[in-house]
Amino acid sequence: MRIKLLKSFILCGLAFGIIFAQPRGKALYQAMTSGSPTTMSGSSFMRWHPTEAATLVFESGQQGKTETAQWYKVDPVTKVKTLLFDETHRTTIIRQYNDITGLGVQNLPFSQQMQFNDAGTSIFFKVEKRPFVYDLKNRKLRELKHPEVKQQPGTDGLMRNMPGSQLWNGEYSPDYNWFAYVVDYDLFVADTRNGKTYRITNDGSENIFNGRPNWVYPEEFDQLTAYWWSPDSKRLAFYRSDESAVWKYPLVRDNRPEAELELQSYPKAGEPNPTVKLFIAEIPTGKKVELATNSTADNYLVRPTWTLDSKELTFQRVNRQQNVVELLAADAKKGTLRTILTEQEPQFVNLQDDYFQLKEGKSFLWSSERSGYRQLYTYDWQGNVLKSLTNGTKPVQNVVRVDEKNGYVYYMVNDNMGMETIFMRTKLNGTGVAQALTTVPGSHNISMDQTATYYLDTFSNFTTPTISNLHKADGTLIENRATAKTDKVDGWKLEKPELVIVKAADKTTDLPGILYRPAGYNPAKKYPLLVSVYGGPHSKAIRNNYNMASNLQALAQLGYIVWHVDNRGLVGRGKAFETATYRKLGLVDLDDQTAAIKQVCAQFSFVDCSRVGIYGHSYGGYMSALALLREPEVYHVGVAGAPVTDWRNYDTIYTERYMFTPQDNKSGYDEGATMTYAKNLKGKLLLVHGTIDNNVHPGNTMQLIEALVKEGKKFDLMMYPLNRHGIGGPSGKHYNTLRLDYFEQHLKPEPVE
């Protein structure tokens, strides 16, 4: 009996231990990266009505019955639901849909896929690829007739979100009477009322792109569209891009015996650009006028935007050095130009999307960094500044909403070394004091309704998991809509990531970094340091948000001290901070990373600075490779994914913005090239690249390989067939495992108990 009781006690104790034991090391890493460590109670998403202060909600019906599925308008405060489509609209849509299709549906033929036009006057939906539009005012449903847009060969990976792109989908005119699309290299329109097609251009070829994006404009200017309907639907503006002088880079799909060759128009730094022109075509005649843009291979035309009255097309012309930007307006009938305003800076002008035409027709909103920090202004159409709306050293990040009715502009600013965002509003007439609507420090993401009556603030900070709160426009809290549940994370007893402020290599500038420790670490022991890096222009990594369950926190559980820091050259802290790396990419930024590591090593005794690893992808891959080569005494193991190895290999728009041309800045290009330091390699370096990377070409890695071989250096290499710049799917999983194994093999972290 005594023995049985003892056995039972032992078994219960084991079970009790199993229930309450905390996973550590690889088990904890797996737990943190398998599924979401946190969950949300409630919803942090609100779909706003296009013209009313209400949300849109689709309910699928009781027990999934389609006949009870309905769209509702919901008052955000009272929660009162009303049918989005009254019974008359509902029966009209169903009846007309059945008349058109010959079907006998009993309910609305669409669900979540329905969308309003911007004016809220019609709805658009598709049923099994058949497009329909319903005019809410005239209660008229019609099927839109036009050819199906076919995916153009060789356009996969041309830009981000290709499945949602204009090139793959075409675009309707605002009145839905016309549909524009590209076939091969020419622009067409179709009359959606009868399906008749009209050819707008006929000179397209592999060197002449009409209404079709080239590679460099979407990637580096975020200019994803190549044609634009006028608000009155009578004209269509479009790009004509002449690629004749642009080098065609060969990408080989050689995973089969019969290899395929893909030639990509890709202008390398210092080499010829495409010459881009703007045309405006009348619809449907196709009568065209060329705008007097003075187009050459040494200027860029971006952000075409029609005026609200359809009389002019505005756009920005940028010089090749990108330190002069002109806002121009073209007469839609004559093509003549007038200059509205000019921005000029010593280094480069950042393009912005804070250009809003005010509906009263006499002015527009504009942002500029001329003071050293992005601020908001109003201008008249002759280019005169009317009001300076914001000022100070907190740069505007973006405009959220312009409320002309009540005279406010709502916007985000960056604060605290760019780590935090604040949601603010100020009067459009320039009077009064700007009001901060968010008062809790942290990272805020705002969704505001079109009428500027309500906004949803989704935020977190170092100590607060994600919360979504609904507010009135004046900042008054209405209710909490969603809160992150962190029971699982709390149960893991993780070490809190530590914000560490270090000095840049100039020994003056403060840089924020975050240090992650493994759960249950012993401060008397030594742990290898693993550095995660990107560090490239127009980025920002260290933010005041909840990071207890981040990927870097998970990585630390494998026995590393993980370090992540913002070097100079990044956004969110003003133009002087951002331009510190101008003409010196790979020098100032890497010097800052290295200076930060030395300070971490001096401050934290548990960091083993004889075992330092670094990894990153794209610009981070460049920094990782360069670190092993320029600073071989500091960095010992590196995994460099898709690295630029010489800025002469990268495209004109990005590279020349920060480095200008190799002809003008030879020393900067030479000193920033990884090959320059190939002879210095002492540590372990793994190079990773996709074989058809059309962003950072595989030739970058090949050139570094050649330099390392000439110096007799040993290194490791992994190429992923048929992968572009983003290595995903099975290859992405393999890449992640390979990187983890590489660091485990060479940094030798001790198993975490």
C-alpha cells in the first residue's frame, strides 16, 4: 500500500511538472514560431461606408443560409443596424440580375466582394468573373462587357502585388462606361455598354511600353499605374516608355534541360534610363496629345493626377540627381505645361503622397522637407504658399484624412527618434494650435472614416500589447474594439526586450536599439551575439511597440543575445539624419552598426564578442556581407541574402538618389563595394540568392564569388532555383532552416535549459 501511494505521488508529480514546465530553447522557439503567440479578442478592422459615418458589415445568415445573408450599415456608437440595401434595391438587383443572366437567384448575388465607387453612387461586383455595376440612384444594374484581361508573359514579379495590379486587371472609367487594358505593349479601351473595343496606341513593342509599367518606376517610385482616367471619364492619360537604350539583363530559368531566357529592361546606375513621355487620349476617338514634358533619359515623370474638373493633368518632374522636383500642370486639350511649384534640396528630394486637391477648387495641400522636417502647407494654383499648417522638429509621416467640411487635416507625426507615432489634427486655415489626438506613447495605426467623424486607433508599446480603440474625431474614446490576449506569451516567462540607446560612429548621435535575451538566461554566462540588420534608406526598424512575441524574441530562445539597432540614414528623424549616408552607402551605416556592437559588448558582460553573427536580406544582405569583409575582427559569421555587392549593379532611381552616378562618385562606389574588401574575409560567410531575382540580380553574388575565389577565400553558397528577390514557399522554409543551422554550427550557442 505504501509503495502504491509513493508511485501515485511520483506519477502525479511528473504530470504536475509536465503541465507547469516552461518550454525552453528549441522547444520554446518552435512554440513561438508555430502559429500566432497572441490572439485578438474583438476585431481591429472596420470597413467604412464611402459617404456616411457608418461601418459596413456583411452577415452570412443564420446557420449559413444564403437567403438570410445581408449587408448592413452600422452606427459605430449606437450599434444600430440598418439594411444597406432597402427592399426596393434588393428586389431590383435580384430581378435585373436574373433578367440578365437567365438565372433564378433568390438573394443578392454578391457577398464580401462587393465594393462602392469613390463617390458612393454605385456598387461593383463580380459573379464567376462576370462584372456588374449597379447605379444606386437610377436603380439600374448592367453587366460590363469587355475582353478578359490576360496576364502578359514575363510580368510575374514585375512589381509588388501583381495579382491586384492595373496591368493584370485593367481599369474602369469613373462612370464605368469604359474599360482600359493593355495587350502586349499597347493600350486599348472597350465600351462596357456594348463591348466594342478601340485601339489607343499601335506602336508598342519590346522597347516601347504604352500604358504598361517598366520595372524601375513601380519599384523605386512606387508608381504602380501607367494610365489614369479623367474624373469626367472623357480622357485617358498614359505613359509611353521608350526602353530602347536600356540594358536588357538576362535571367535564366535553367531548372529544365531546355533553359528559358528572360530579358529584363533594367537601367543600372550611371547607364541610360528609359525615356518616359505622357500622352492624353480622347475617348473613344483615340485622338492624342503629347504633353510638353521635355522628356529625356535624365528626368522622371511621376504621380500623374487629374484636377477635379478634368481640365488639367498634374504631375511631378524629377531631375536625374533627384534633388529638384517640379509640380507641373498640363492642359488636357493642348498639352502645354505650367509650373506650379519647385522643391530643391542639396542632396535629394523625397517624393511624397500628401498632395490633396481641395474641393473648393482654389488650393491644395502639400508637404515639404524644406525646413529639414516634413511639414504641411496649403498652396494656391499659382504656386503661392497660403498657410504653413505644421512646424517644428516632429516630421509629418503621412496625411490620414482631409476634412474640408469641418476645416481639419488629420495626420501622423514621428516622435522620439522616430520610434513613436502621434495622430494629430490641425485647422486647414492655419489658425489655432495643432491637437494631439493620441496621448499614449507608442506606435499607432489609424483607420478613419471618410467623413472624418470617427477613427480606429490600433496601437501598442513596449509594455502594452496591441489594443484597438474607437474614438470620435476630437479624440474622445467611444469603446475598446479589440485587445490582444497574451496568456500564452505570459506563461513562457520571457525576458523583456531592453531598449538600449547607443552612440553613432560620430560619437554624438543617439541611436535606439533593442536587446533580446533567452528566457531563463544566466547573466554570469557568455552568449553569442546575433545581429539582425537591414539598415537601408527609407526604412525604420526600432519602434516603440509590443515585441515580447516578435521573431527576434523567438530567435533569442535558441541561445543568442539578439541585437537590432537603427543606424543613421533612416527615415522618421528629419532630413539631416536621413542624408548622413548620402554618397556613402555601406560606410556610415555599417560604421554605426559596428560602433553599436562595441558599446553593447562593453555594457553587457554576458555578451560573448568573440562570437558575433549577422544576417539580413536585400540591403540587409549587403550589410551582412560587407560587415564580414570590412570589419572581420568584429563580425565572425554572416548570412547574406540577395545582397547588392556593388552599387553599380543596382538600378538608377534608387542608387543615384543616394549615391548619384558612378561617374560622379567613383570613390563612394568603390568604397561601398563588397569586392573591395574580399581579401579581408576571415569568418564564415554564407551567400544566398534566388536564380531569377529581378530586383537584386544574381550577378551581384556571382561577382563577389569571383572576387573571393581570386583571393583564395572559402565561403558557402546557396542558390534557390526560380526564386526572385523574395525567397518563399518551400524555398523560404529551407532558407530559414539553413540560416539557423549555419549560426548554430559556427556560433555554437549553448542549449538553453
